[in-house]
Amino acid sequence: MILNVAASHFLGPGPMGVYAAVGALQGTLVVFISLGFEDSLTNYLGRHAERPGIVSFILRELLKRRIALALVSMGLLAALAGPLAAAQHISGYEWAIWLMAAAGAMTSVASLISFSLIAMFDVKASTIVRTVALVVNVALMFALVRHYQLLGVIWAFVIGSAIFLFGLIPAVYKRLTAPPEPTELKPVIRFGLGIYVNTVMNLTLGKQLGVLLLGLFAIGGVRQTEYVGYFNNAFNAKVLVDTLLIAGLGGTALAAASRLAERRGKEGLAVAWRLNVKLTTMLSVPTMIFFLFHARETIVLLYGHKFEPATTPFVWLTAWGILVRIYGGGASSTVMSAGGMVRLVVQQYIIGGFVSLILCYLAVLTTRNDDPMITLIAISVALSIGLLLVSALGFRVVKKTYHVAFPLVFTLKVILGGCIAGASTLWLHSSHSWVILPLSVQYAVVFYLAMRVLKPLTAEDFEVASMASRRITRIARPLVGEPLPETEVL
């Protein structure tokens, strides 16, 4: 995401559209070869954290398969660079596909190692290596992009991918070289393959589908790559504001839910769902509301004035993103996977994915002769409807299985607090996009004060929060709208 922001300021919409198209081709292939191994590691390594032999065996076997698949598939991508570039109307950029194929092979292997660390709750090592790789990547980009433009950006990405991969090896070396304790591998692979269908269907719920359709149908004519660049950056900005305060929660949430399932059964999974939904809603929804109030400034601050047209699809994506998030987002799928209902999760993603695919295709066909911005809006809505459908189906299953209720009052109070805080920031109008930085501080203060008045948390929420940390307890206590037990009050 940071690389995308930095590159946008140097390249502009057209070259960023090429970069997005090449990245979509590479990213699509990376997804197809994943086979759900990351989810398998997150689930099974978390369960066998105290059995280093089993951890070593599972990690070795999955790494062997991932390395082989990465080398074969990325070689195929490089071999088909010519036809693929022609299909996306970016002929002459075959070299970009070759380089991104090399980066994809390394990123694919590094992703598996990184998830193994997260599954063992060793988030620190993965974060440090990822941060170092990112810093080097950005530094190289600044050094190369002025003279080599898109070539410099892609080379920086390749080198950053190599640093990420080889930097992770020392962190996982001890677990990888521990004496292996052979165990049944079929359930591990079967679990991953079940979720793998979700991952593949996610291609029809993410920006790759939009980017590839825009390129395939040459939306925007001679300015096609520019509109691809607008859509790509709008989608990235939406993901950024959605996950700004909850980044990294997904992997740890699945591992934690798996442990709760082992220890407390259905009751533990119900607690995991409520905690996940309320935490992500409290952190993500207000963040998206703030950036909706300042959409143009957000786009200009991130990408520069050249990308100002990306404001329109960003608004549509973010508004729908709020609906998806308050309906549980990925919380239901996480809890269902940990509870052994992988098949149901797969079915939900298949339904949502096909609906999204059909709607996106129809959106492009019915608007291709209109203003290209109409097509960007239509694709944004189509993708969002697919995501909302997945969330709704997931909540329906979780509600029936674990007897949880939709936190309507909590959600309405959070949205109301966000709108009040957002409205309080409208007093400052400026042509400078950086004004949203001090306004964000004001927004956070007003939102917290609004939460103290509205008191969205229950005594049960406070009890769960108190298990996490004392600091969270001090922050959460004034937000509780129910009497607390005397032991908690004291």
C-alpha cells in the first residue's frame, strides 16, 4: 500500500494503470497457487504450538509444495507475457510481467513463512522483517523512479520481495529445522483446499477483477490505463482506511478463535465472534466515516492532484465498505472456519463471488459506451454487493449456530458518534489536503467524547476487554452503559 502511494506521486495515472494491470495478473496467479496453505498453517500450527515436531513437519511439507508451485506457475506467467499484455492493451510492457513474475514467486513463499510466524503468535518477527523490506523498497523506489520511471518502481518491488523472503528465513529457521514428528497431512491440506475456494472466489470480490475487466474492454479508450489507475488507487485507498487500525487482526483472529474452539467449544466461538465484530466495528467504521467526510483531501494527500478523479469511486467503495464491516466483515467466516464449518464458508464465497462476477460483467457491458467514470462506479457497487452478500450469509449461519445477536444498538451508536465527530471537522475548508491530519486528531477526540456520552459497550464487552489489557480497560470503562460488578467498579 505504501509503495502504491509513493509510486503514484511519481508515475501518474497512466503508468500506474499499467502497474496495476501487471500486478493483477501476477496477484491472480499467486492466489491460484496458494491452495489455502496460509489458512492451514494459521489453523493447525496454532493448535500444535506446543508440539515443535509436528510444527516442523507441517511447515516443511507445505513449503516444499509452495516452492515448486511458485517456480512452475511464475515461469508460465513469464512465458505468456506477450499474449497477456496484448489482452490487457499494454503491449510493450512484457518486461514488466517478467519482473513481476520473479517477485511473485518470492512473495508467495514469503507469505507462507510469514503466516507460520503469525500462527505461532510470533507477530513481532514478521512485522520487523516486513518493515525493513518496505523501507528498503521505498528507498530504492525514490532512488530509481526519477530516472527509470515504471522500470525503477518494479525493480524496487522485486528487490523488496527478495529481502522479505530471505529476511524471514532466520526467524523460522529454528522451527523449520526441529526434528520433524510425522503426522497425518491430509486434514491439513483438505482444510486449506476448502478455504482455497474462498480465496479464489475472492478474486471476484476484489480489485483484480475490476482492473482486468477495465483493461480487457479498454474502458476509456486511449486513456484506458488512466482509468485503471484511478480505480486501482480508489480501491487501495478504501482498503487502507478500512484496515488502518485493524491491520494484522485477521490471522491472529483465526488462531485465537481456533484456540477458543479447543478450550470452550461453541461458547468460546460465540465470544470470539462478538469480540471480533465489536472491535473491528469500533475501530474501522469511524475511520471510514472520517475519510468519507474528507474524500477528496484523502485521495489528493495519498496520490496527488493527478488522481483527484479517483475520489468518486473511493466514495462509493467506502460507503459500501461500512455496510460490509457492520455486518461482520470477515468475522463470521473466521469463526465458522475455526468451528469446522469450512464447507459452508466455501459455499458463501462461491455465491458471493459468482454474484459479484456477473454484476461486474453486466456493469461493464451496460456502461462501456458511457462516461468511463460511470463504469468505475458500477464496478465498485457490483464488487461491494458481492462482499455484502458474503457477510450477510455468514452472519445468518453464525446467528443460528452460536446464538449470537446482531449488535444493532452498539452499531447505531458507533455510526452516530462517527457522524457527529465527522460533522465537527467541516469547519475548516482548505485547498491543502494535509489539513485532514490535524482534523483527524480532532475527530478522534470528539468521537471518544461522543462514545462516553452514548456508552455503546455492555458489561460483557467490558469483561472481555479487561482480559486483554489494563490499558484497554481504562479506556473502555467510561464507555459502558450498564452497571459493572462491584469488583470491577473498585
